[in-house]
Amino acid sequence: MKYNNKTIQIITILALVFISLGLLSSCEDSLKLGQLDESNFETPEQAIGYLMDGNGKNNMSLVEFRNEGEIDIYLALTNTADQNATVAIKYDSKVFEDYNAEHNTNFELLPEGLVTFEGDLEIAKGSKKSEKILVKFITDEALDSDKTYVIPVSTELKSGNIKLAEKQSNFLILVKDFSEIPTADKSTGIKIISCMEVNDTNPLNNLCFTLKSNNKPLIDQVILFSSNINYNNETGEVYVFHNPSVTHILNNRDKYIKPLQDRGIKVILSILGNHDRSGVGNLSDETAKVFAQELKAVCDAYKLDGVFFDDEYSSYQNPPPPGFVSPSNDAASRLVYETKMAMPDKLVQVYVLSRTNSLVTIDGKQPGEYIDYGIHDYGRGTDMSSRYPGLSKDGMALYSQEFHNEYFTSRYNLRDLRNNGYGAHMIFAMDPLRSNYSRQRTAMQMIAEELFDDELVVDNNFYRKDW
């Protein structure tokens, strides 16, 4: 990701070609049904029912709420129902206990008394999807904003002859109570992701840019770029390595991270190759699972909000050494999947480049069920549905900008992002103390205007790198 002039030149040429041809991408806005692996069923022609949320995610969903929250739940079928069917859903602590045991997590139950299920799931003859029902929940003074709570849901067939999938008819609603923390969410819901080169810049500078109408921060997420996946020559294992800048920020989280989170900004740790044999795209299944647990430990220790995978700067070896496989999208998918399974309450994001430029179904889960965001390389604005099946438009970051080498986007591109329902936009290497700051500020003002119908307000008391 770092300052790649060759990539920028190529993308510029391609962008001009696409504009001249008038090629624009489009995608259906309607709710897409999740997909179910039917290979485990003896009679896949039978209508098999499974739960999904409003974004088409099966089995699990993460919801942040303030004071009260709700989520849409549907019953979807693999085939059309040959008669009307009714399915009850209920709070079921066994679903929660089974998940914690299988994935080595330690979530807590949201007390059942704080949860309301509004009716049964009704599916009509000839349909493949029920009408939605709402699951509602409220806060309580005993809830802790640093913890993730679970609403465990199971199903029971009340009428009809559909079959309920053994596991996929259960659902975990992960909830985080942020009633005491402000939100950075803005009018259109589009998220602005600031990927910070922290060797150069103090991440607190993201606090200096707000919107005039509501004083909310322009930035929704800060990616700390970057920690690394490293190989230990003595043990043959991989581990998370933090360079001196990242180490200083993490060790002083109350100074550099907490002020961002206190304004509702998520703080994400980037994971990048580091010129050795290990990388995002070549871990064996077992190595990926172990490394995912280490990532979880890092996020828990420093109260980070997730990880961002960037498959660059690795020196992959062939034949692969023990614990590794030949670099592939499949191997990258396994690592990303295991990371989401280890910490489903955290954001998991990938850069649309190299072995993470597309992901595959792992253990029956589509990429859209185990990543939250795909972030396009500089200037690219194509839909990602074919790269990450199951990922909603909300999780697609288009037309990324690179502020160091001044690869800025256009008003046209920002309008295209917004008008076509995409959910995120990334800026890389923002630094208000760099000589080209005036052009960076113009780019951020354009973001405020085109994505939020607002004005940018700047606090000129910028933060110098003080380590």
C-alpha cells in the first residue's frame, strides 16, 4: 500500500479508459439470500430453512446500540415452500455455550429480560423467504461497553413440512452497548476510513476534522499502518510484530487510541508482510488458526476494534516450508476466516490486492460472512460482489485516495459511490503537517460535501509525532 507510484500510473490510465468508454458498475439493491451448503443433506431438494439477517448473513451478526437496538431476522429456504410454514424463534443459551466451547471465546449472555422477539417467522407457500421479524434489546446499567454480549437464538418448527438446518437454523446476535459513547455515524451512513502511516504521523490528527452540521468526526475508522506477520527462524512459527512506532502507540493507548474511540472512531490494526517467508497468503490451516488466536490476543490486550489484512511485502518460498502452503487466495481466505471466527465481535477487513483481491467460501461460509469491509486499491471503483460473495455494498470501500503522492479522487467518483449505495471510502497517508496539506484539506472538504452534504471544519492545533 505504501506510496506505489507505478500502481498509481497504471490505475490512472485504466481510469481514463473506463471513463472514455462510459463503463459504470451496478448492483442490485435488494436483499440477497445467503447461500447454504446443501452437500451435508441427504435430500437437498427438500426446502431447508436457515436464519439470516437483513444483510444476508447467516448464523451471526454484530450490532452496536445506544440505549436500545434492533435487528431484522428472516427465515430463508433452499427451495420454495410447498405449503405455508411457521417457525418460532427463542432465546437459547445452549447455542451460546456451544459457540464459546468450539471457538475458544468468552462472550457473555445478554440477559434474556432485555430481549424481545416480535412474533414468529411466517413463510408462505411458493416463497423462499419469510417476512422479517424484529429482535429488540435495551440497555441496562450493569452492561459494560468494553464487553461483547450475545443473544442466542434457536428455531422450532410449529407448522409446515420444511426441514430446519441443524446449525444454520441457529443464530448468534452479538451486541455491544455503546450507550455512553458517542457515535461517528453520519447522515448517509458512509464510513470514512483513514489508513495512517504511523511512522510519519500522529493518529490523533484524525480528531482535527469534523463536520459543521453536527460536530461529528469526518473519520469513522483509523487503521494503524502497520504491524506485520513475521517468521521466527528459531521456532519456525509466525507471530505479530510491531515496529517501534506501532509499539509506542499501543503501549500508550490511553494517549493515542482511547481519545479516538471516545469520539466513536474505530481503531484497526493493519497486518502486512515483512520481507520474510510468512505472509497473509501462505499459512497452513492450523498455522492460520494459531495466528488468528494471537491476533485476538493483541486486539483484546489493547482494546482494538479489528484488523486489516494487506498481502504485500512477503518473500514467499516454494516449495513452502513446514507450516506453510503455496501462496493462494484459498490460504488467505482461511486466515481471514479463522480471524473472524476467533473474534466475531471485531471488524475484519481486507485490501483488494494480491491474494486478498478475492476470497473463497470456507467451511460453508461465504466471504461476506467473515469480512466486514473490502477496501479497493487506489482509484478503483468496481463492485466487489464477485470478489467477495455475500458482502453487502455497505462493506465495499471504493475510489481510495493516496495523499502522500497526491493521487486524489474526483467529485464524480464520490457521487458515483454515494448514488450507487456503496458504504465506505478510504484515504491513505493523511498528514496535516506535510507540505501538501492544502491539497489534502481540499480532498477532505470534497468528501464532506459530496458524501454528507456538509462542510469540513478544521481544528488547526495539529498533533506532531512526539515519539
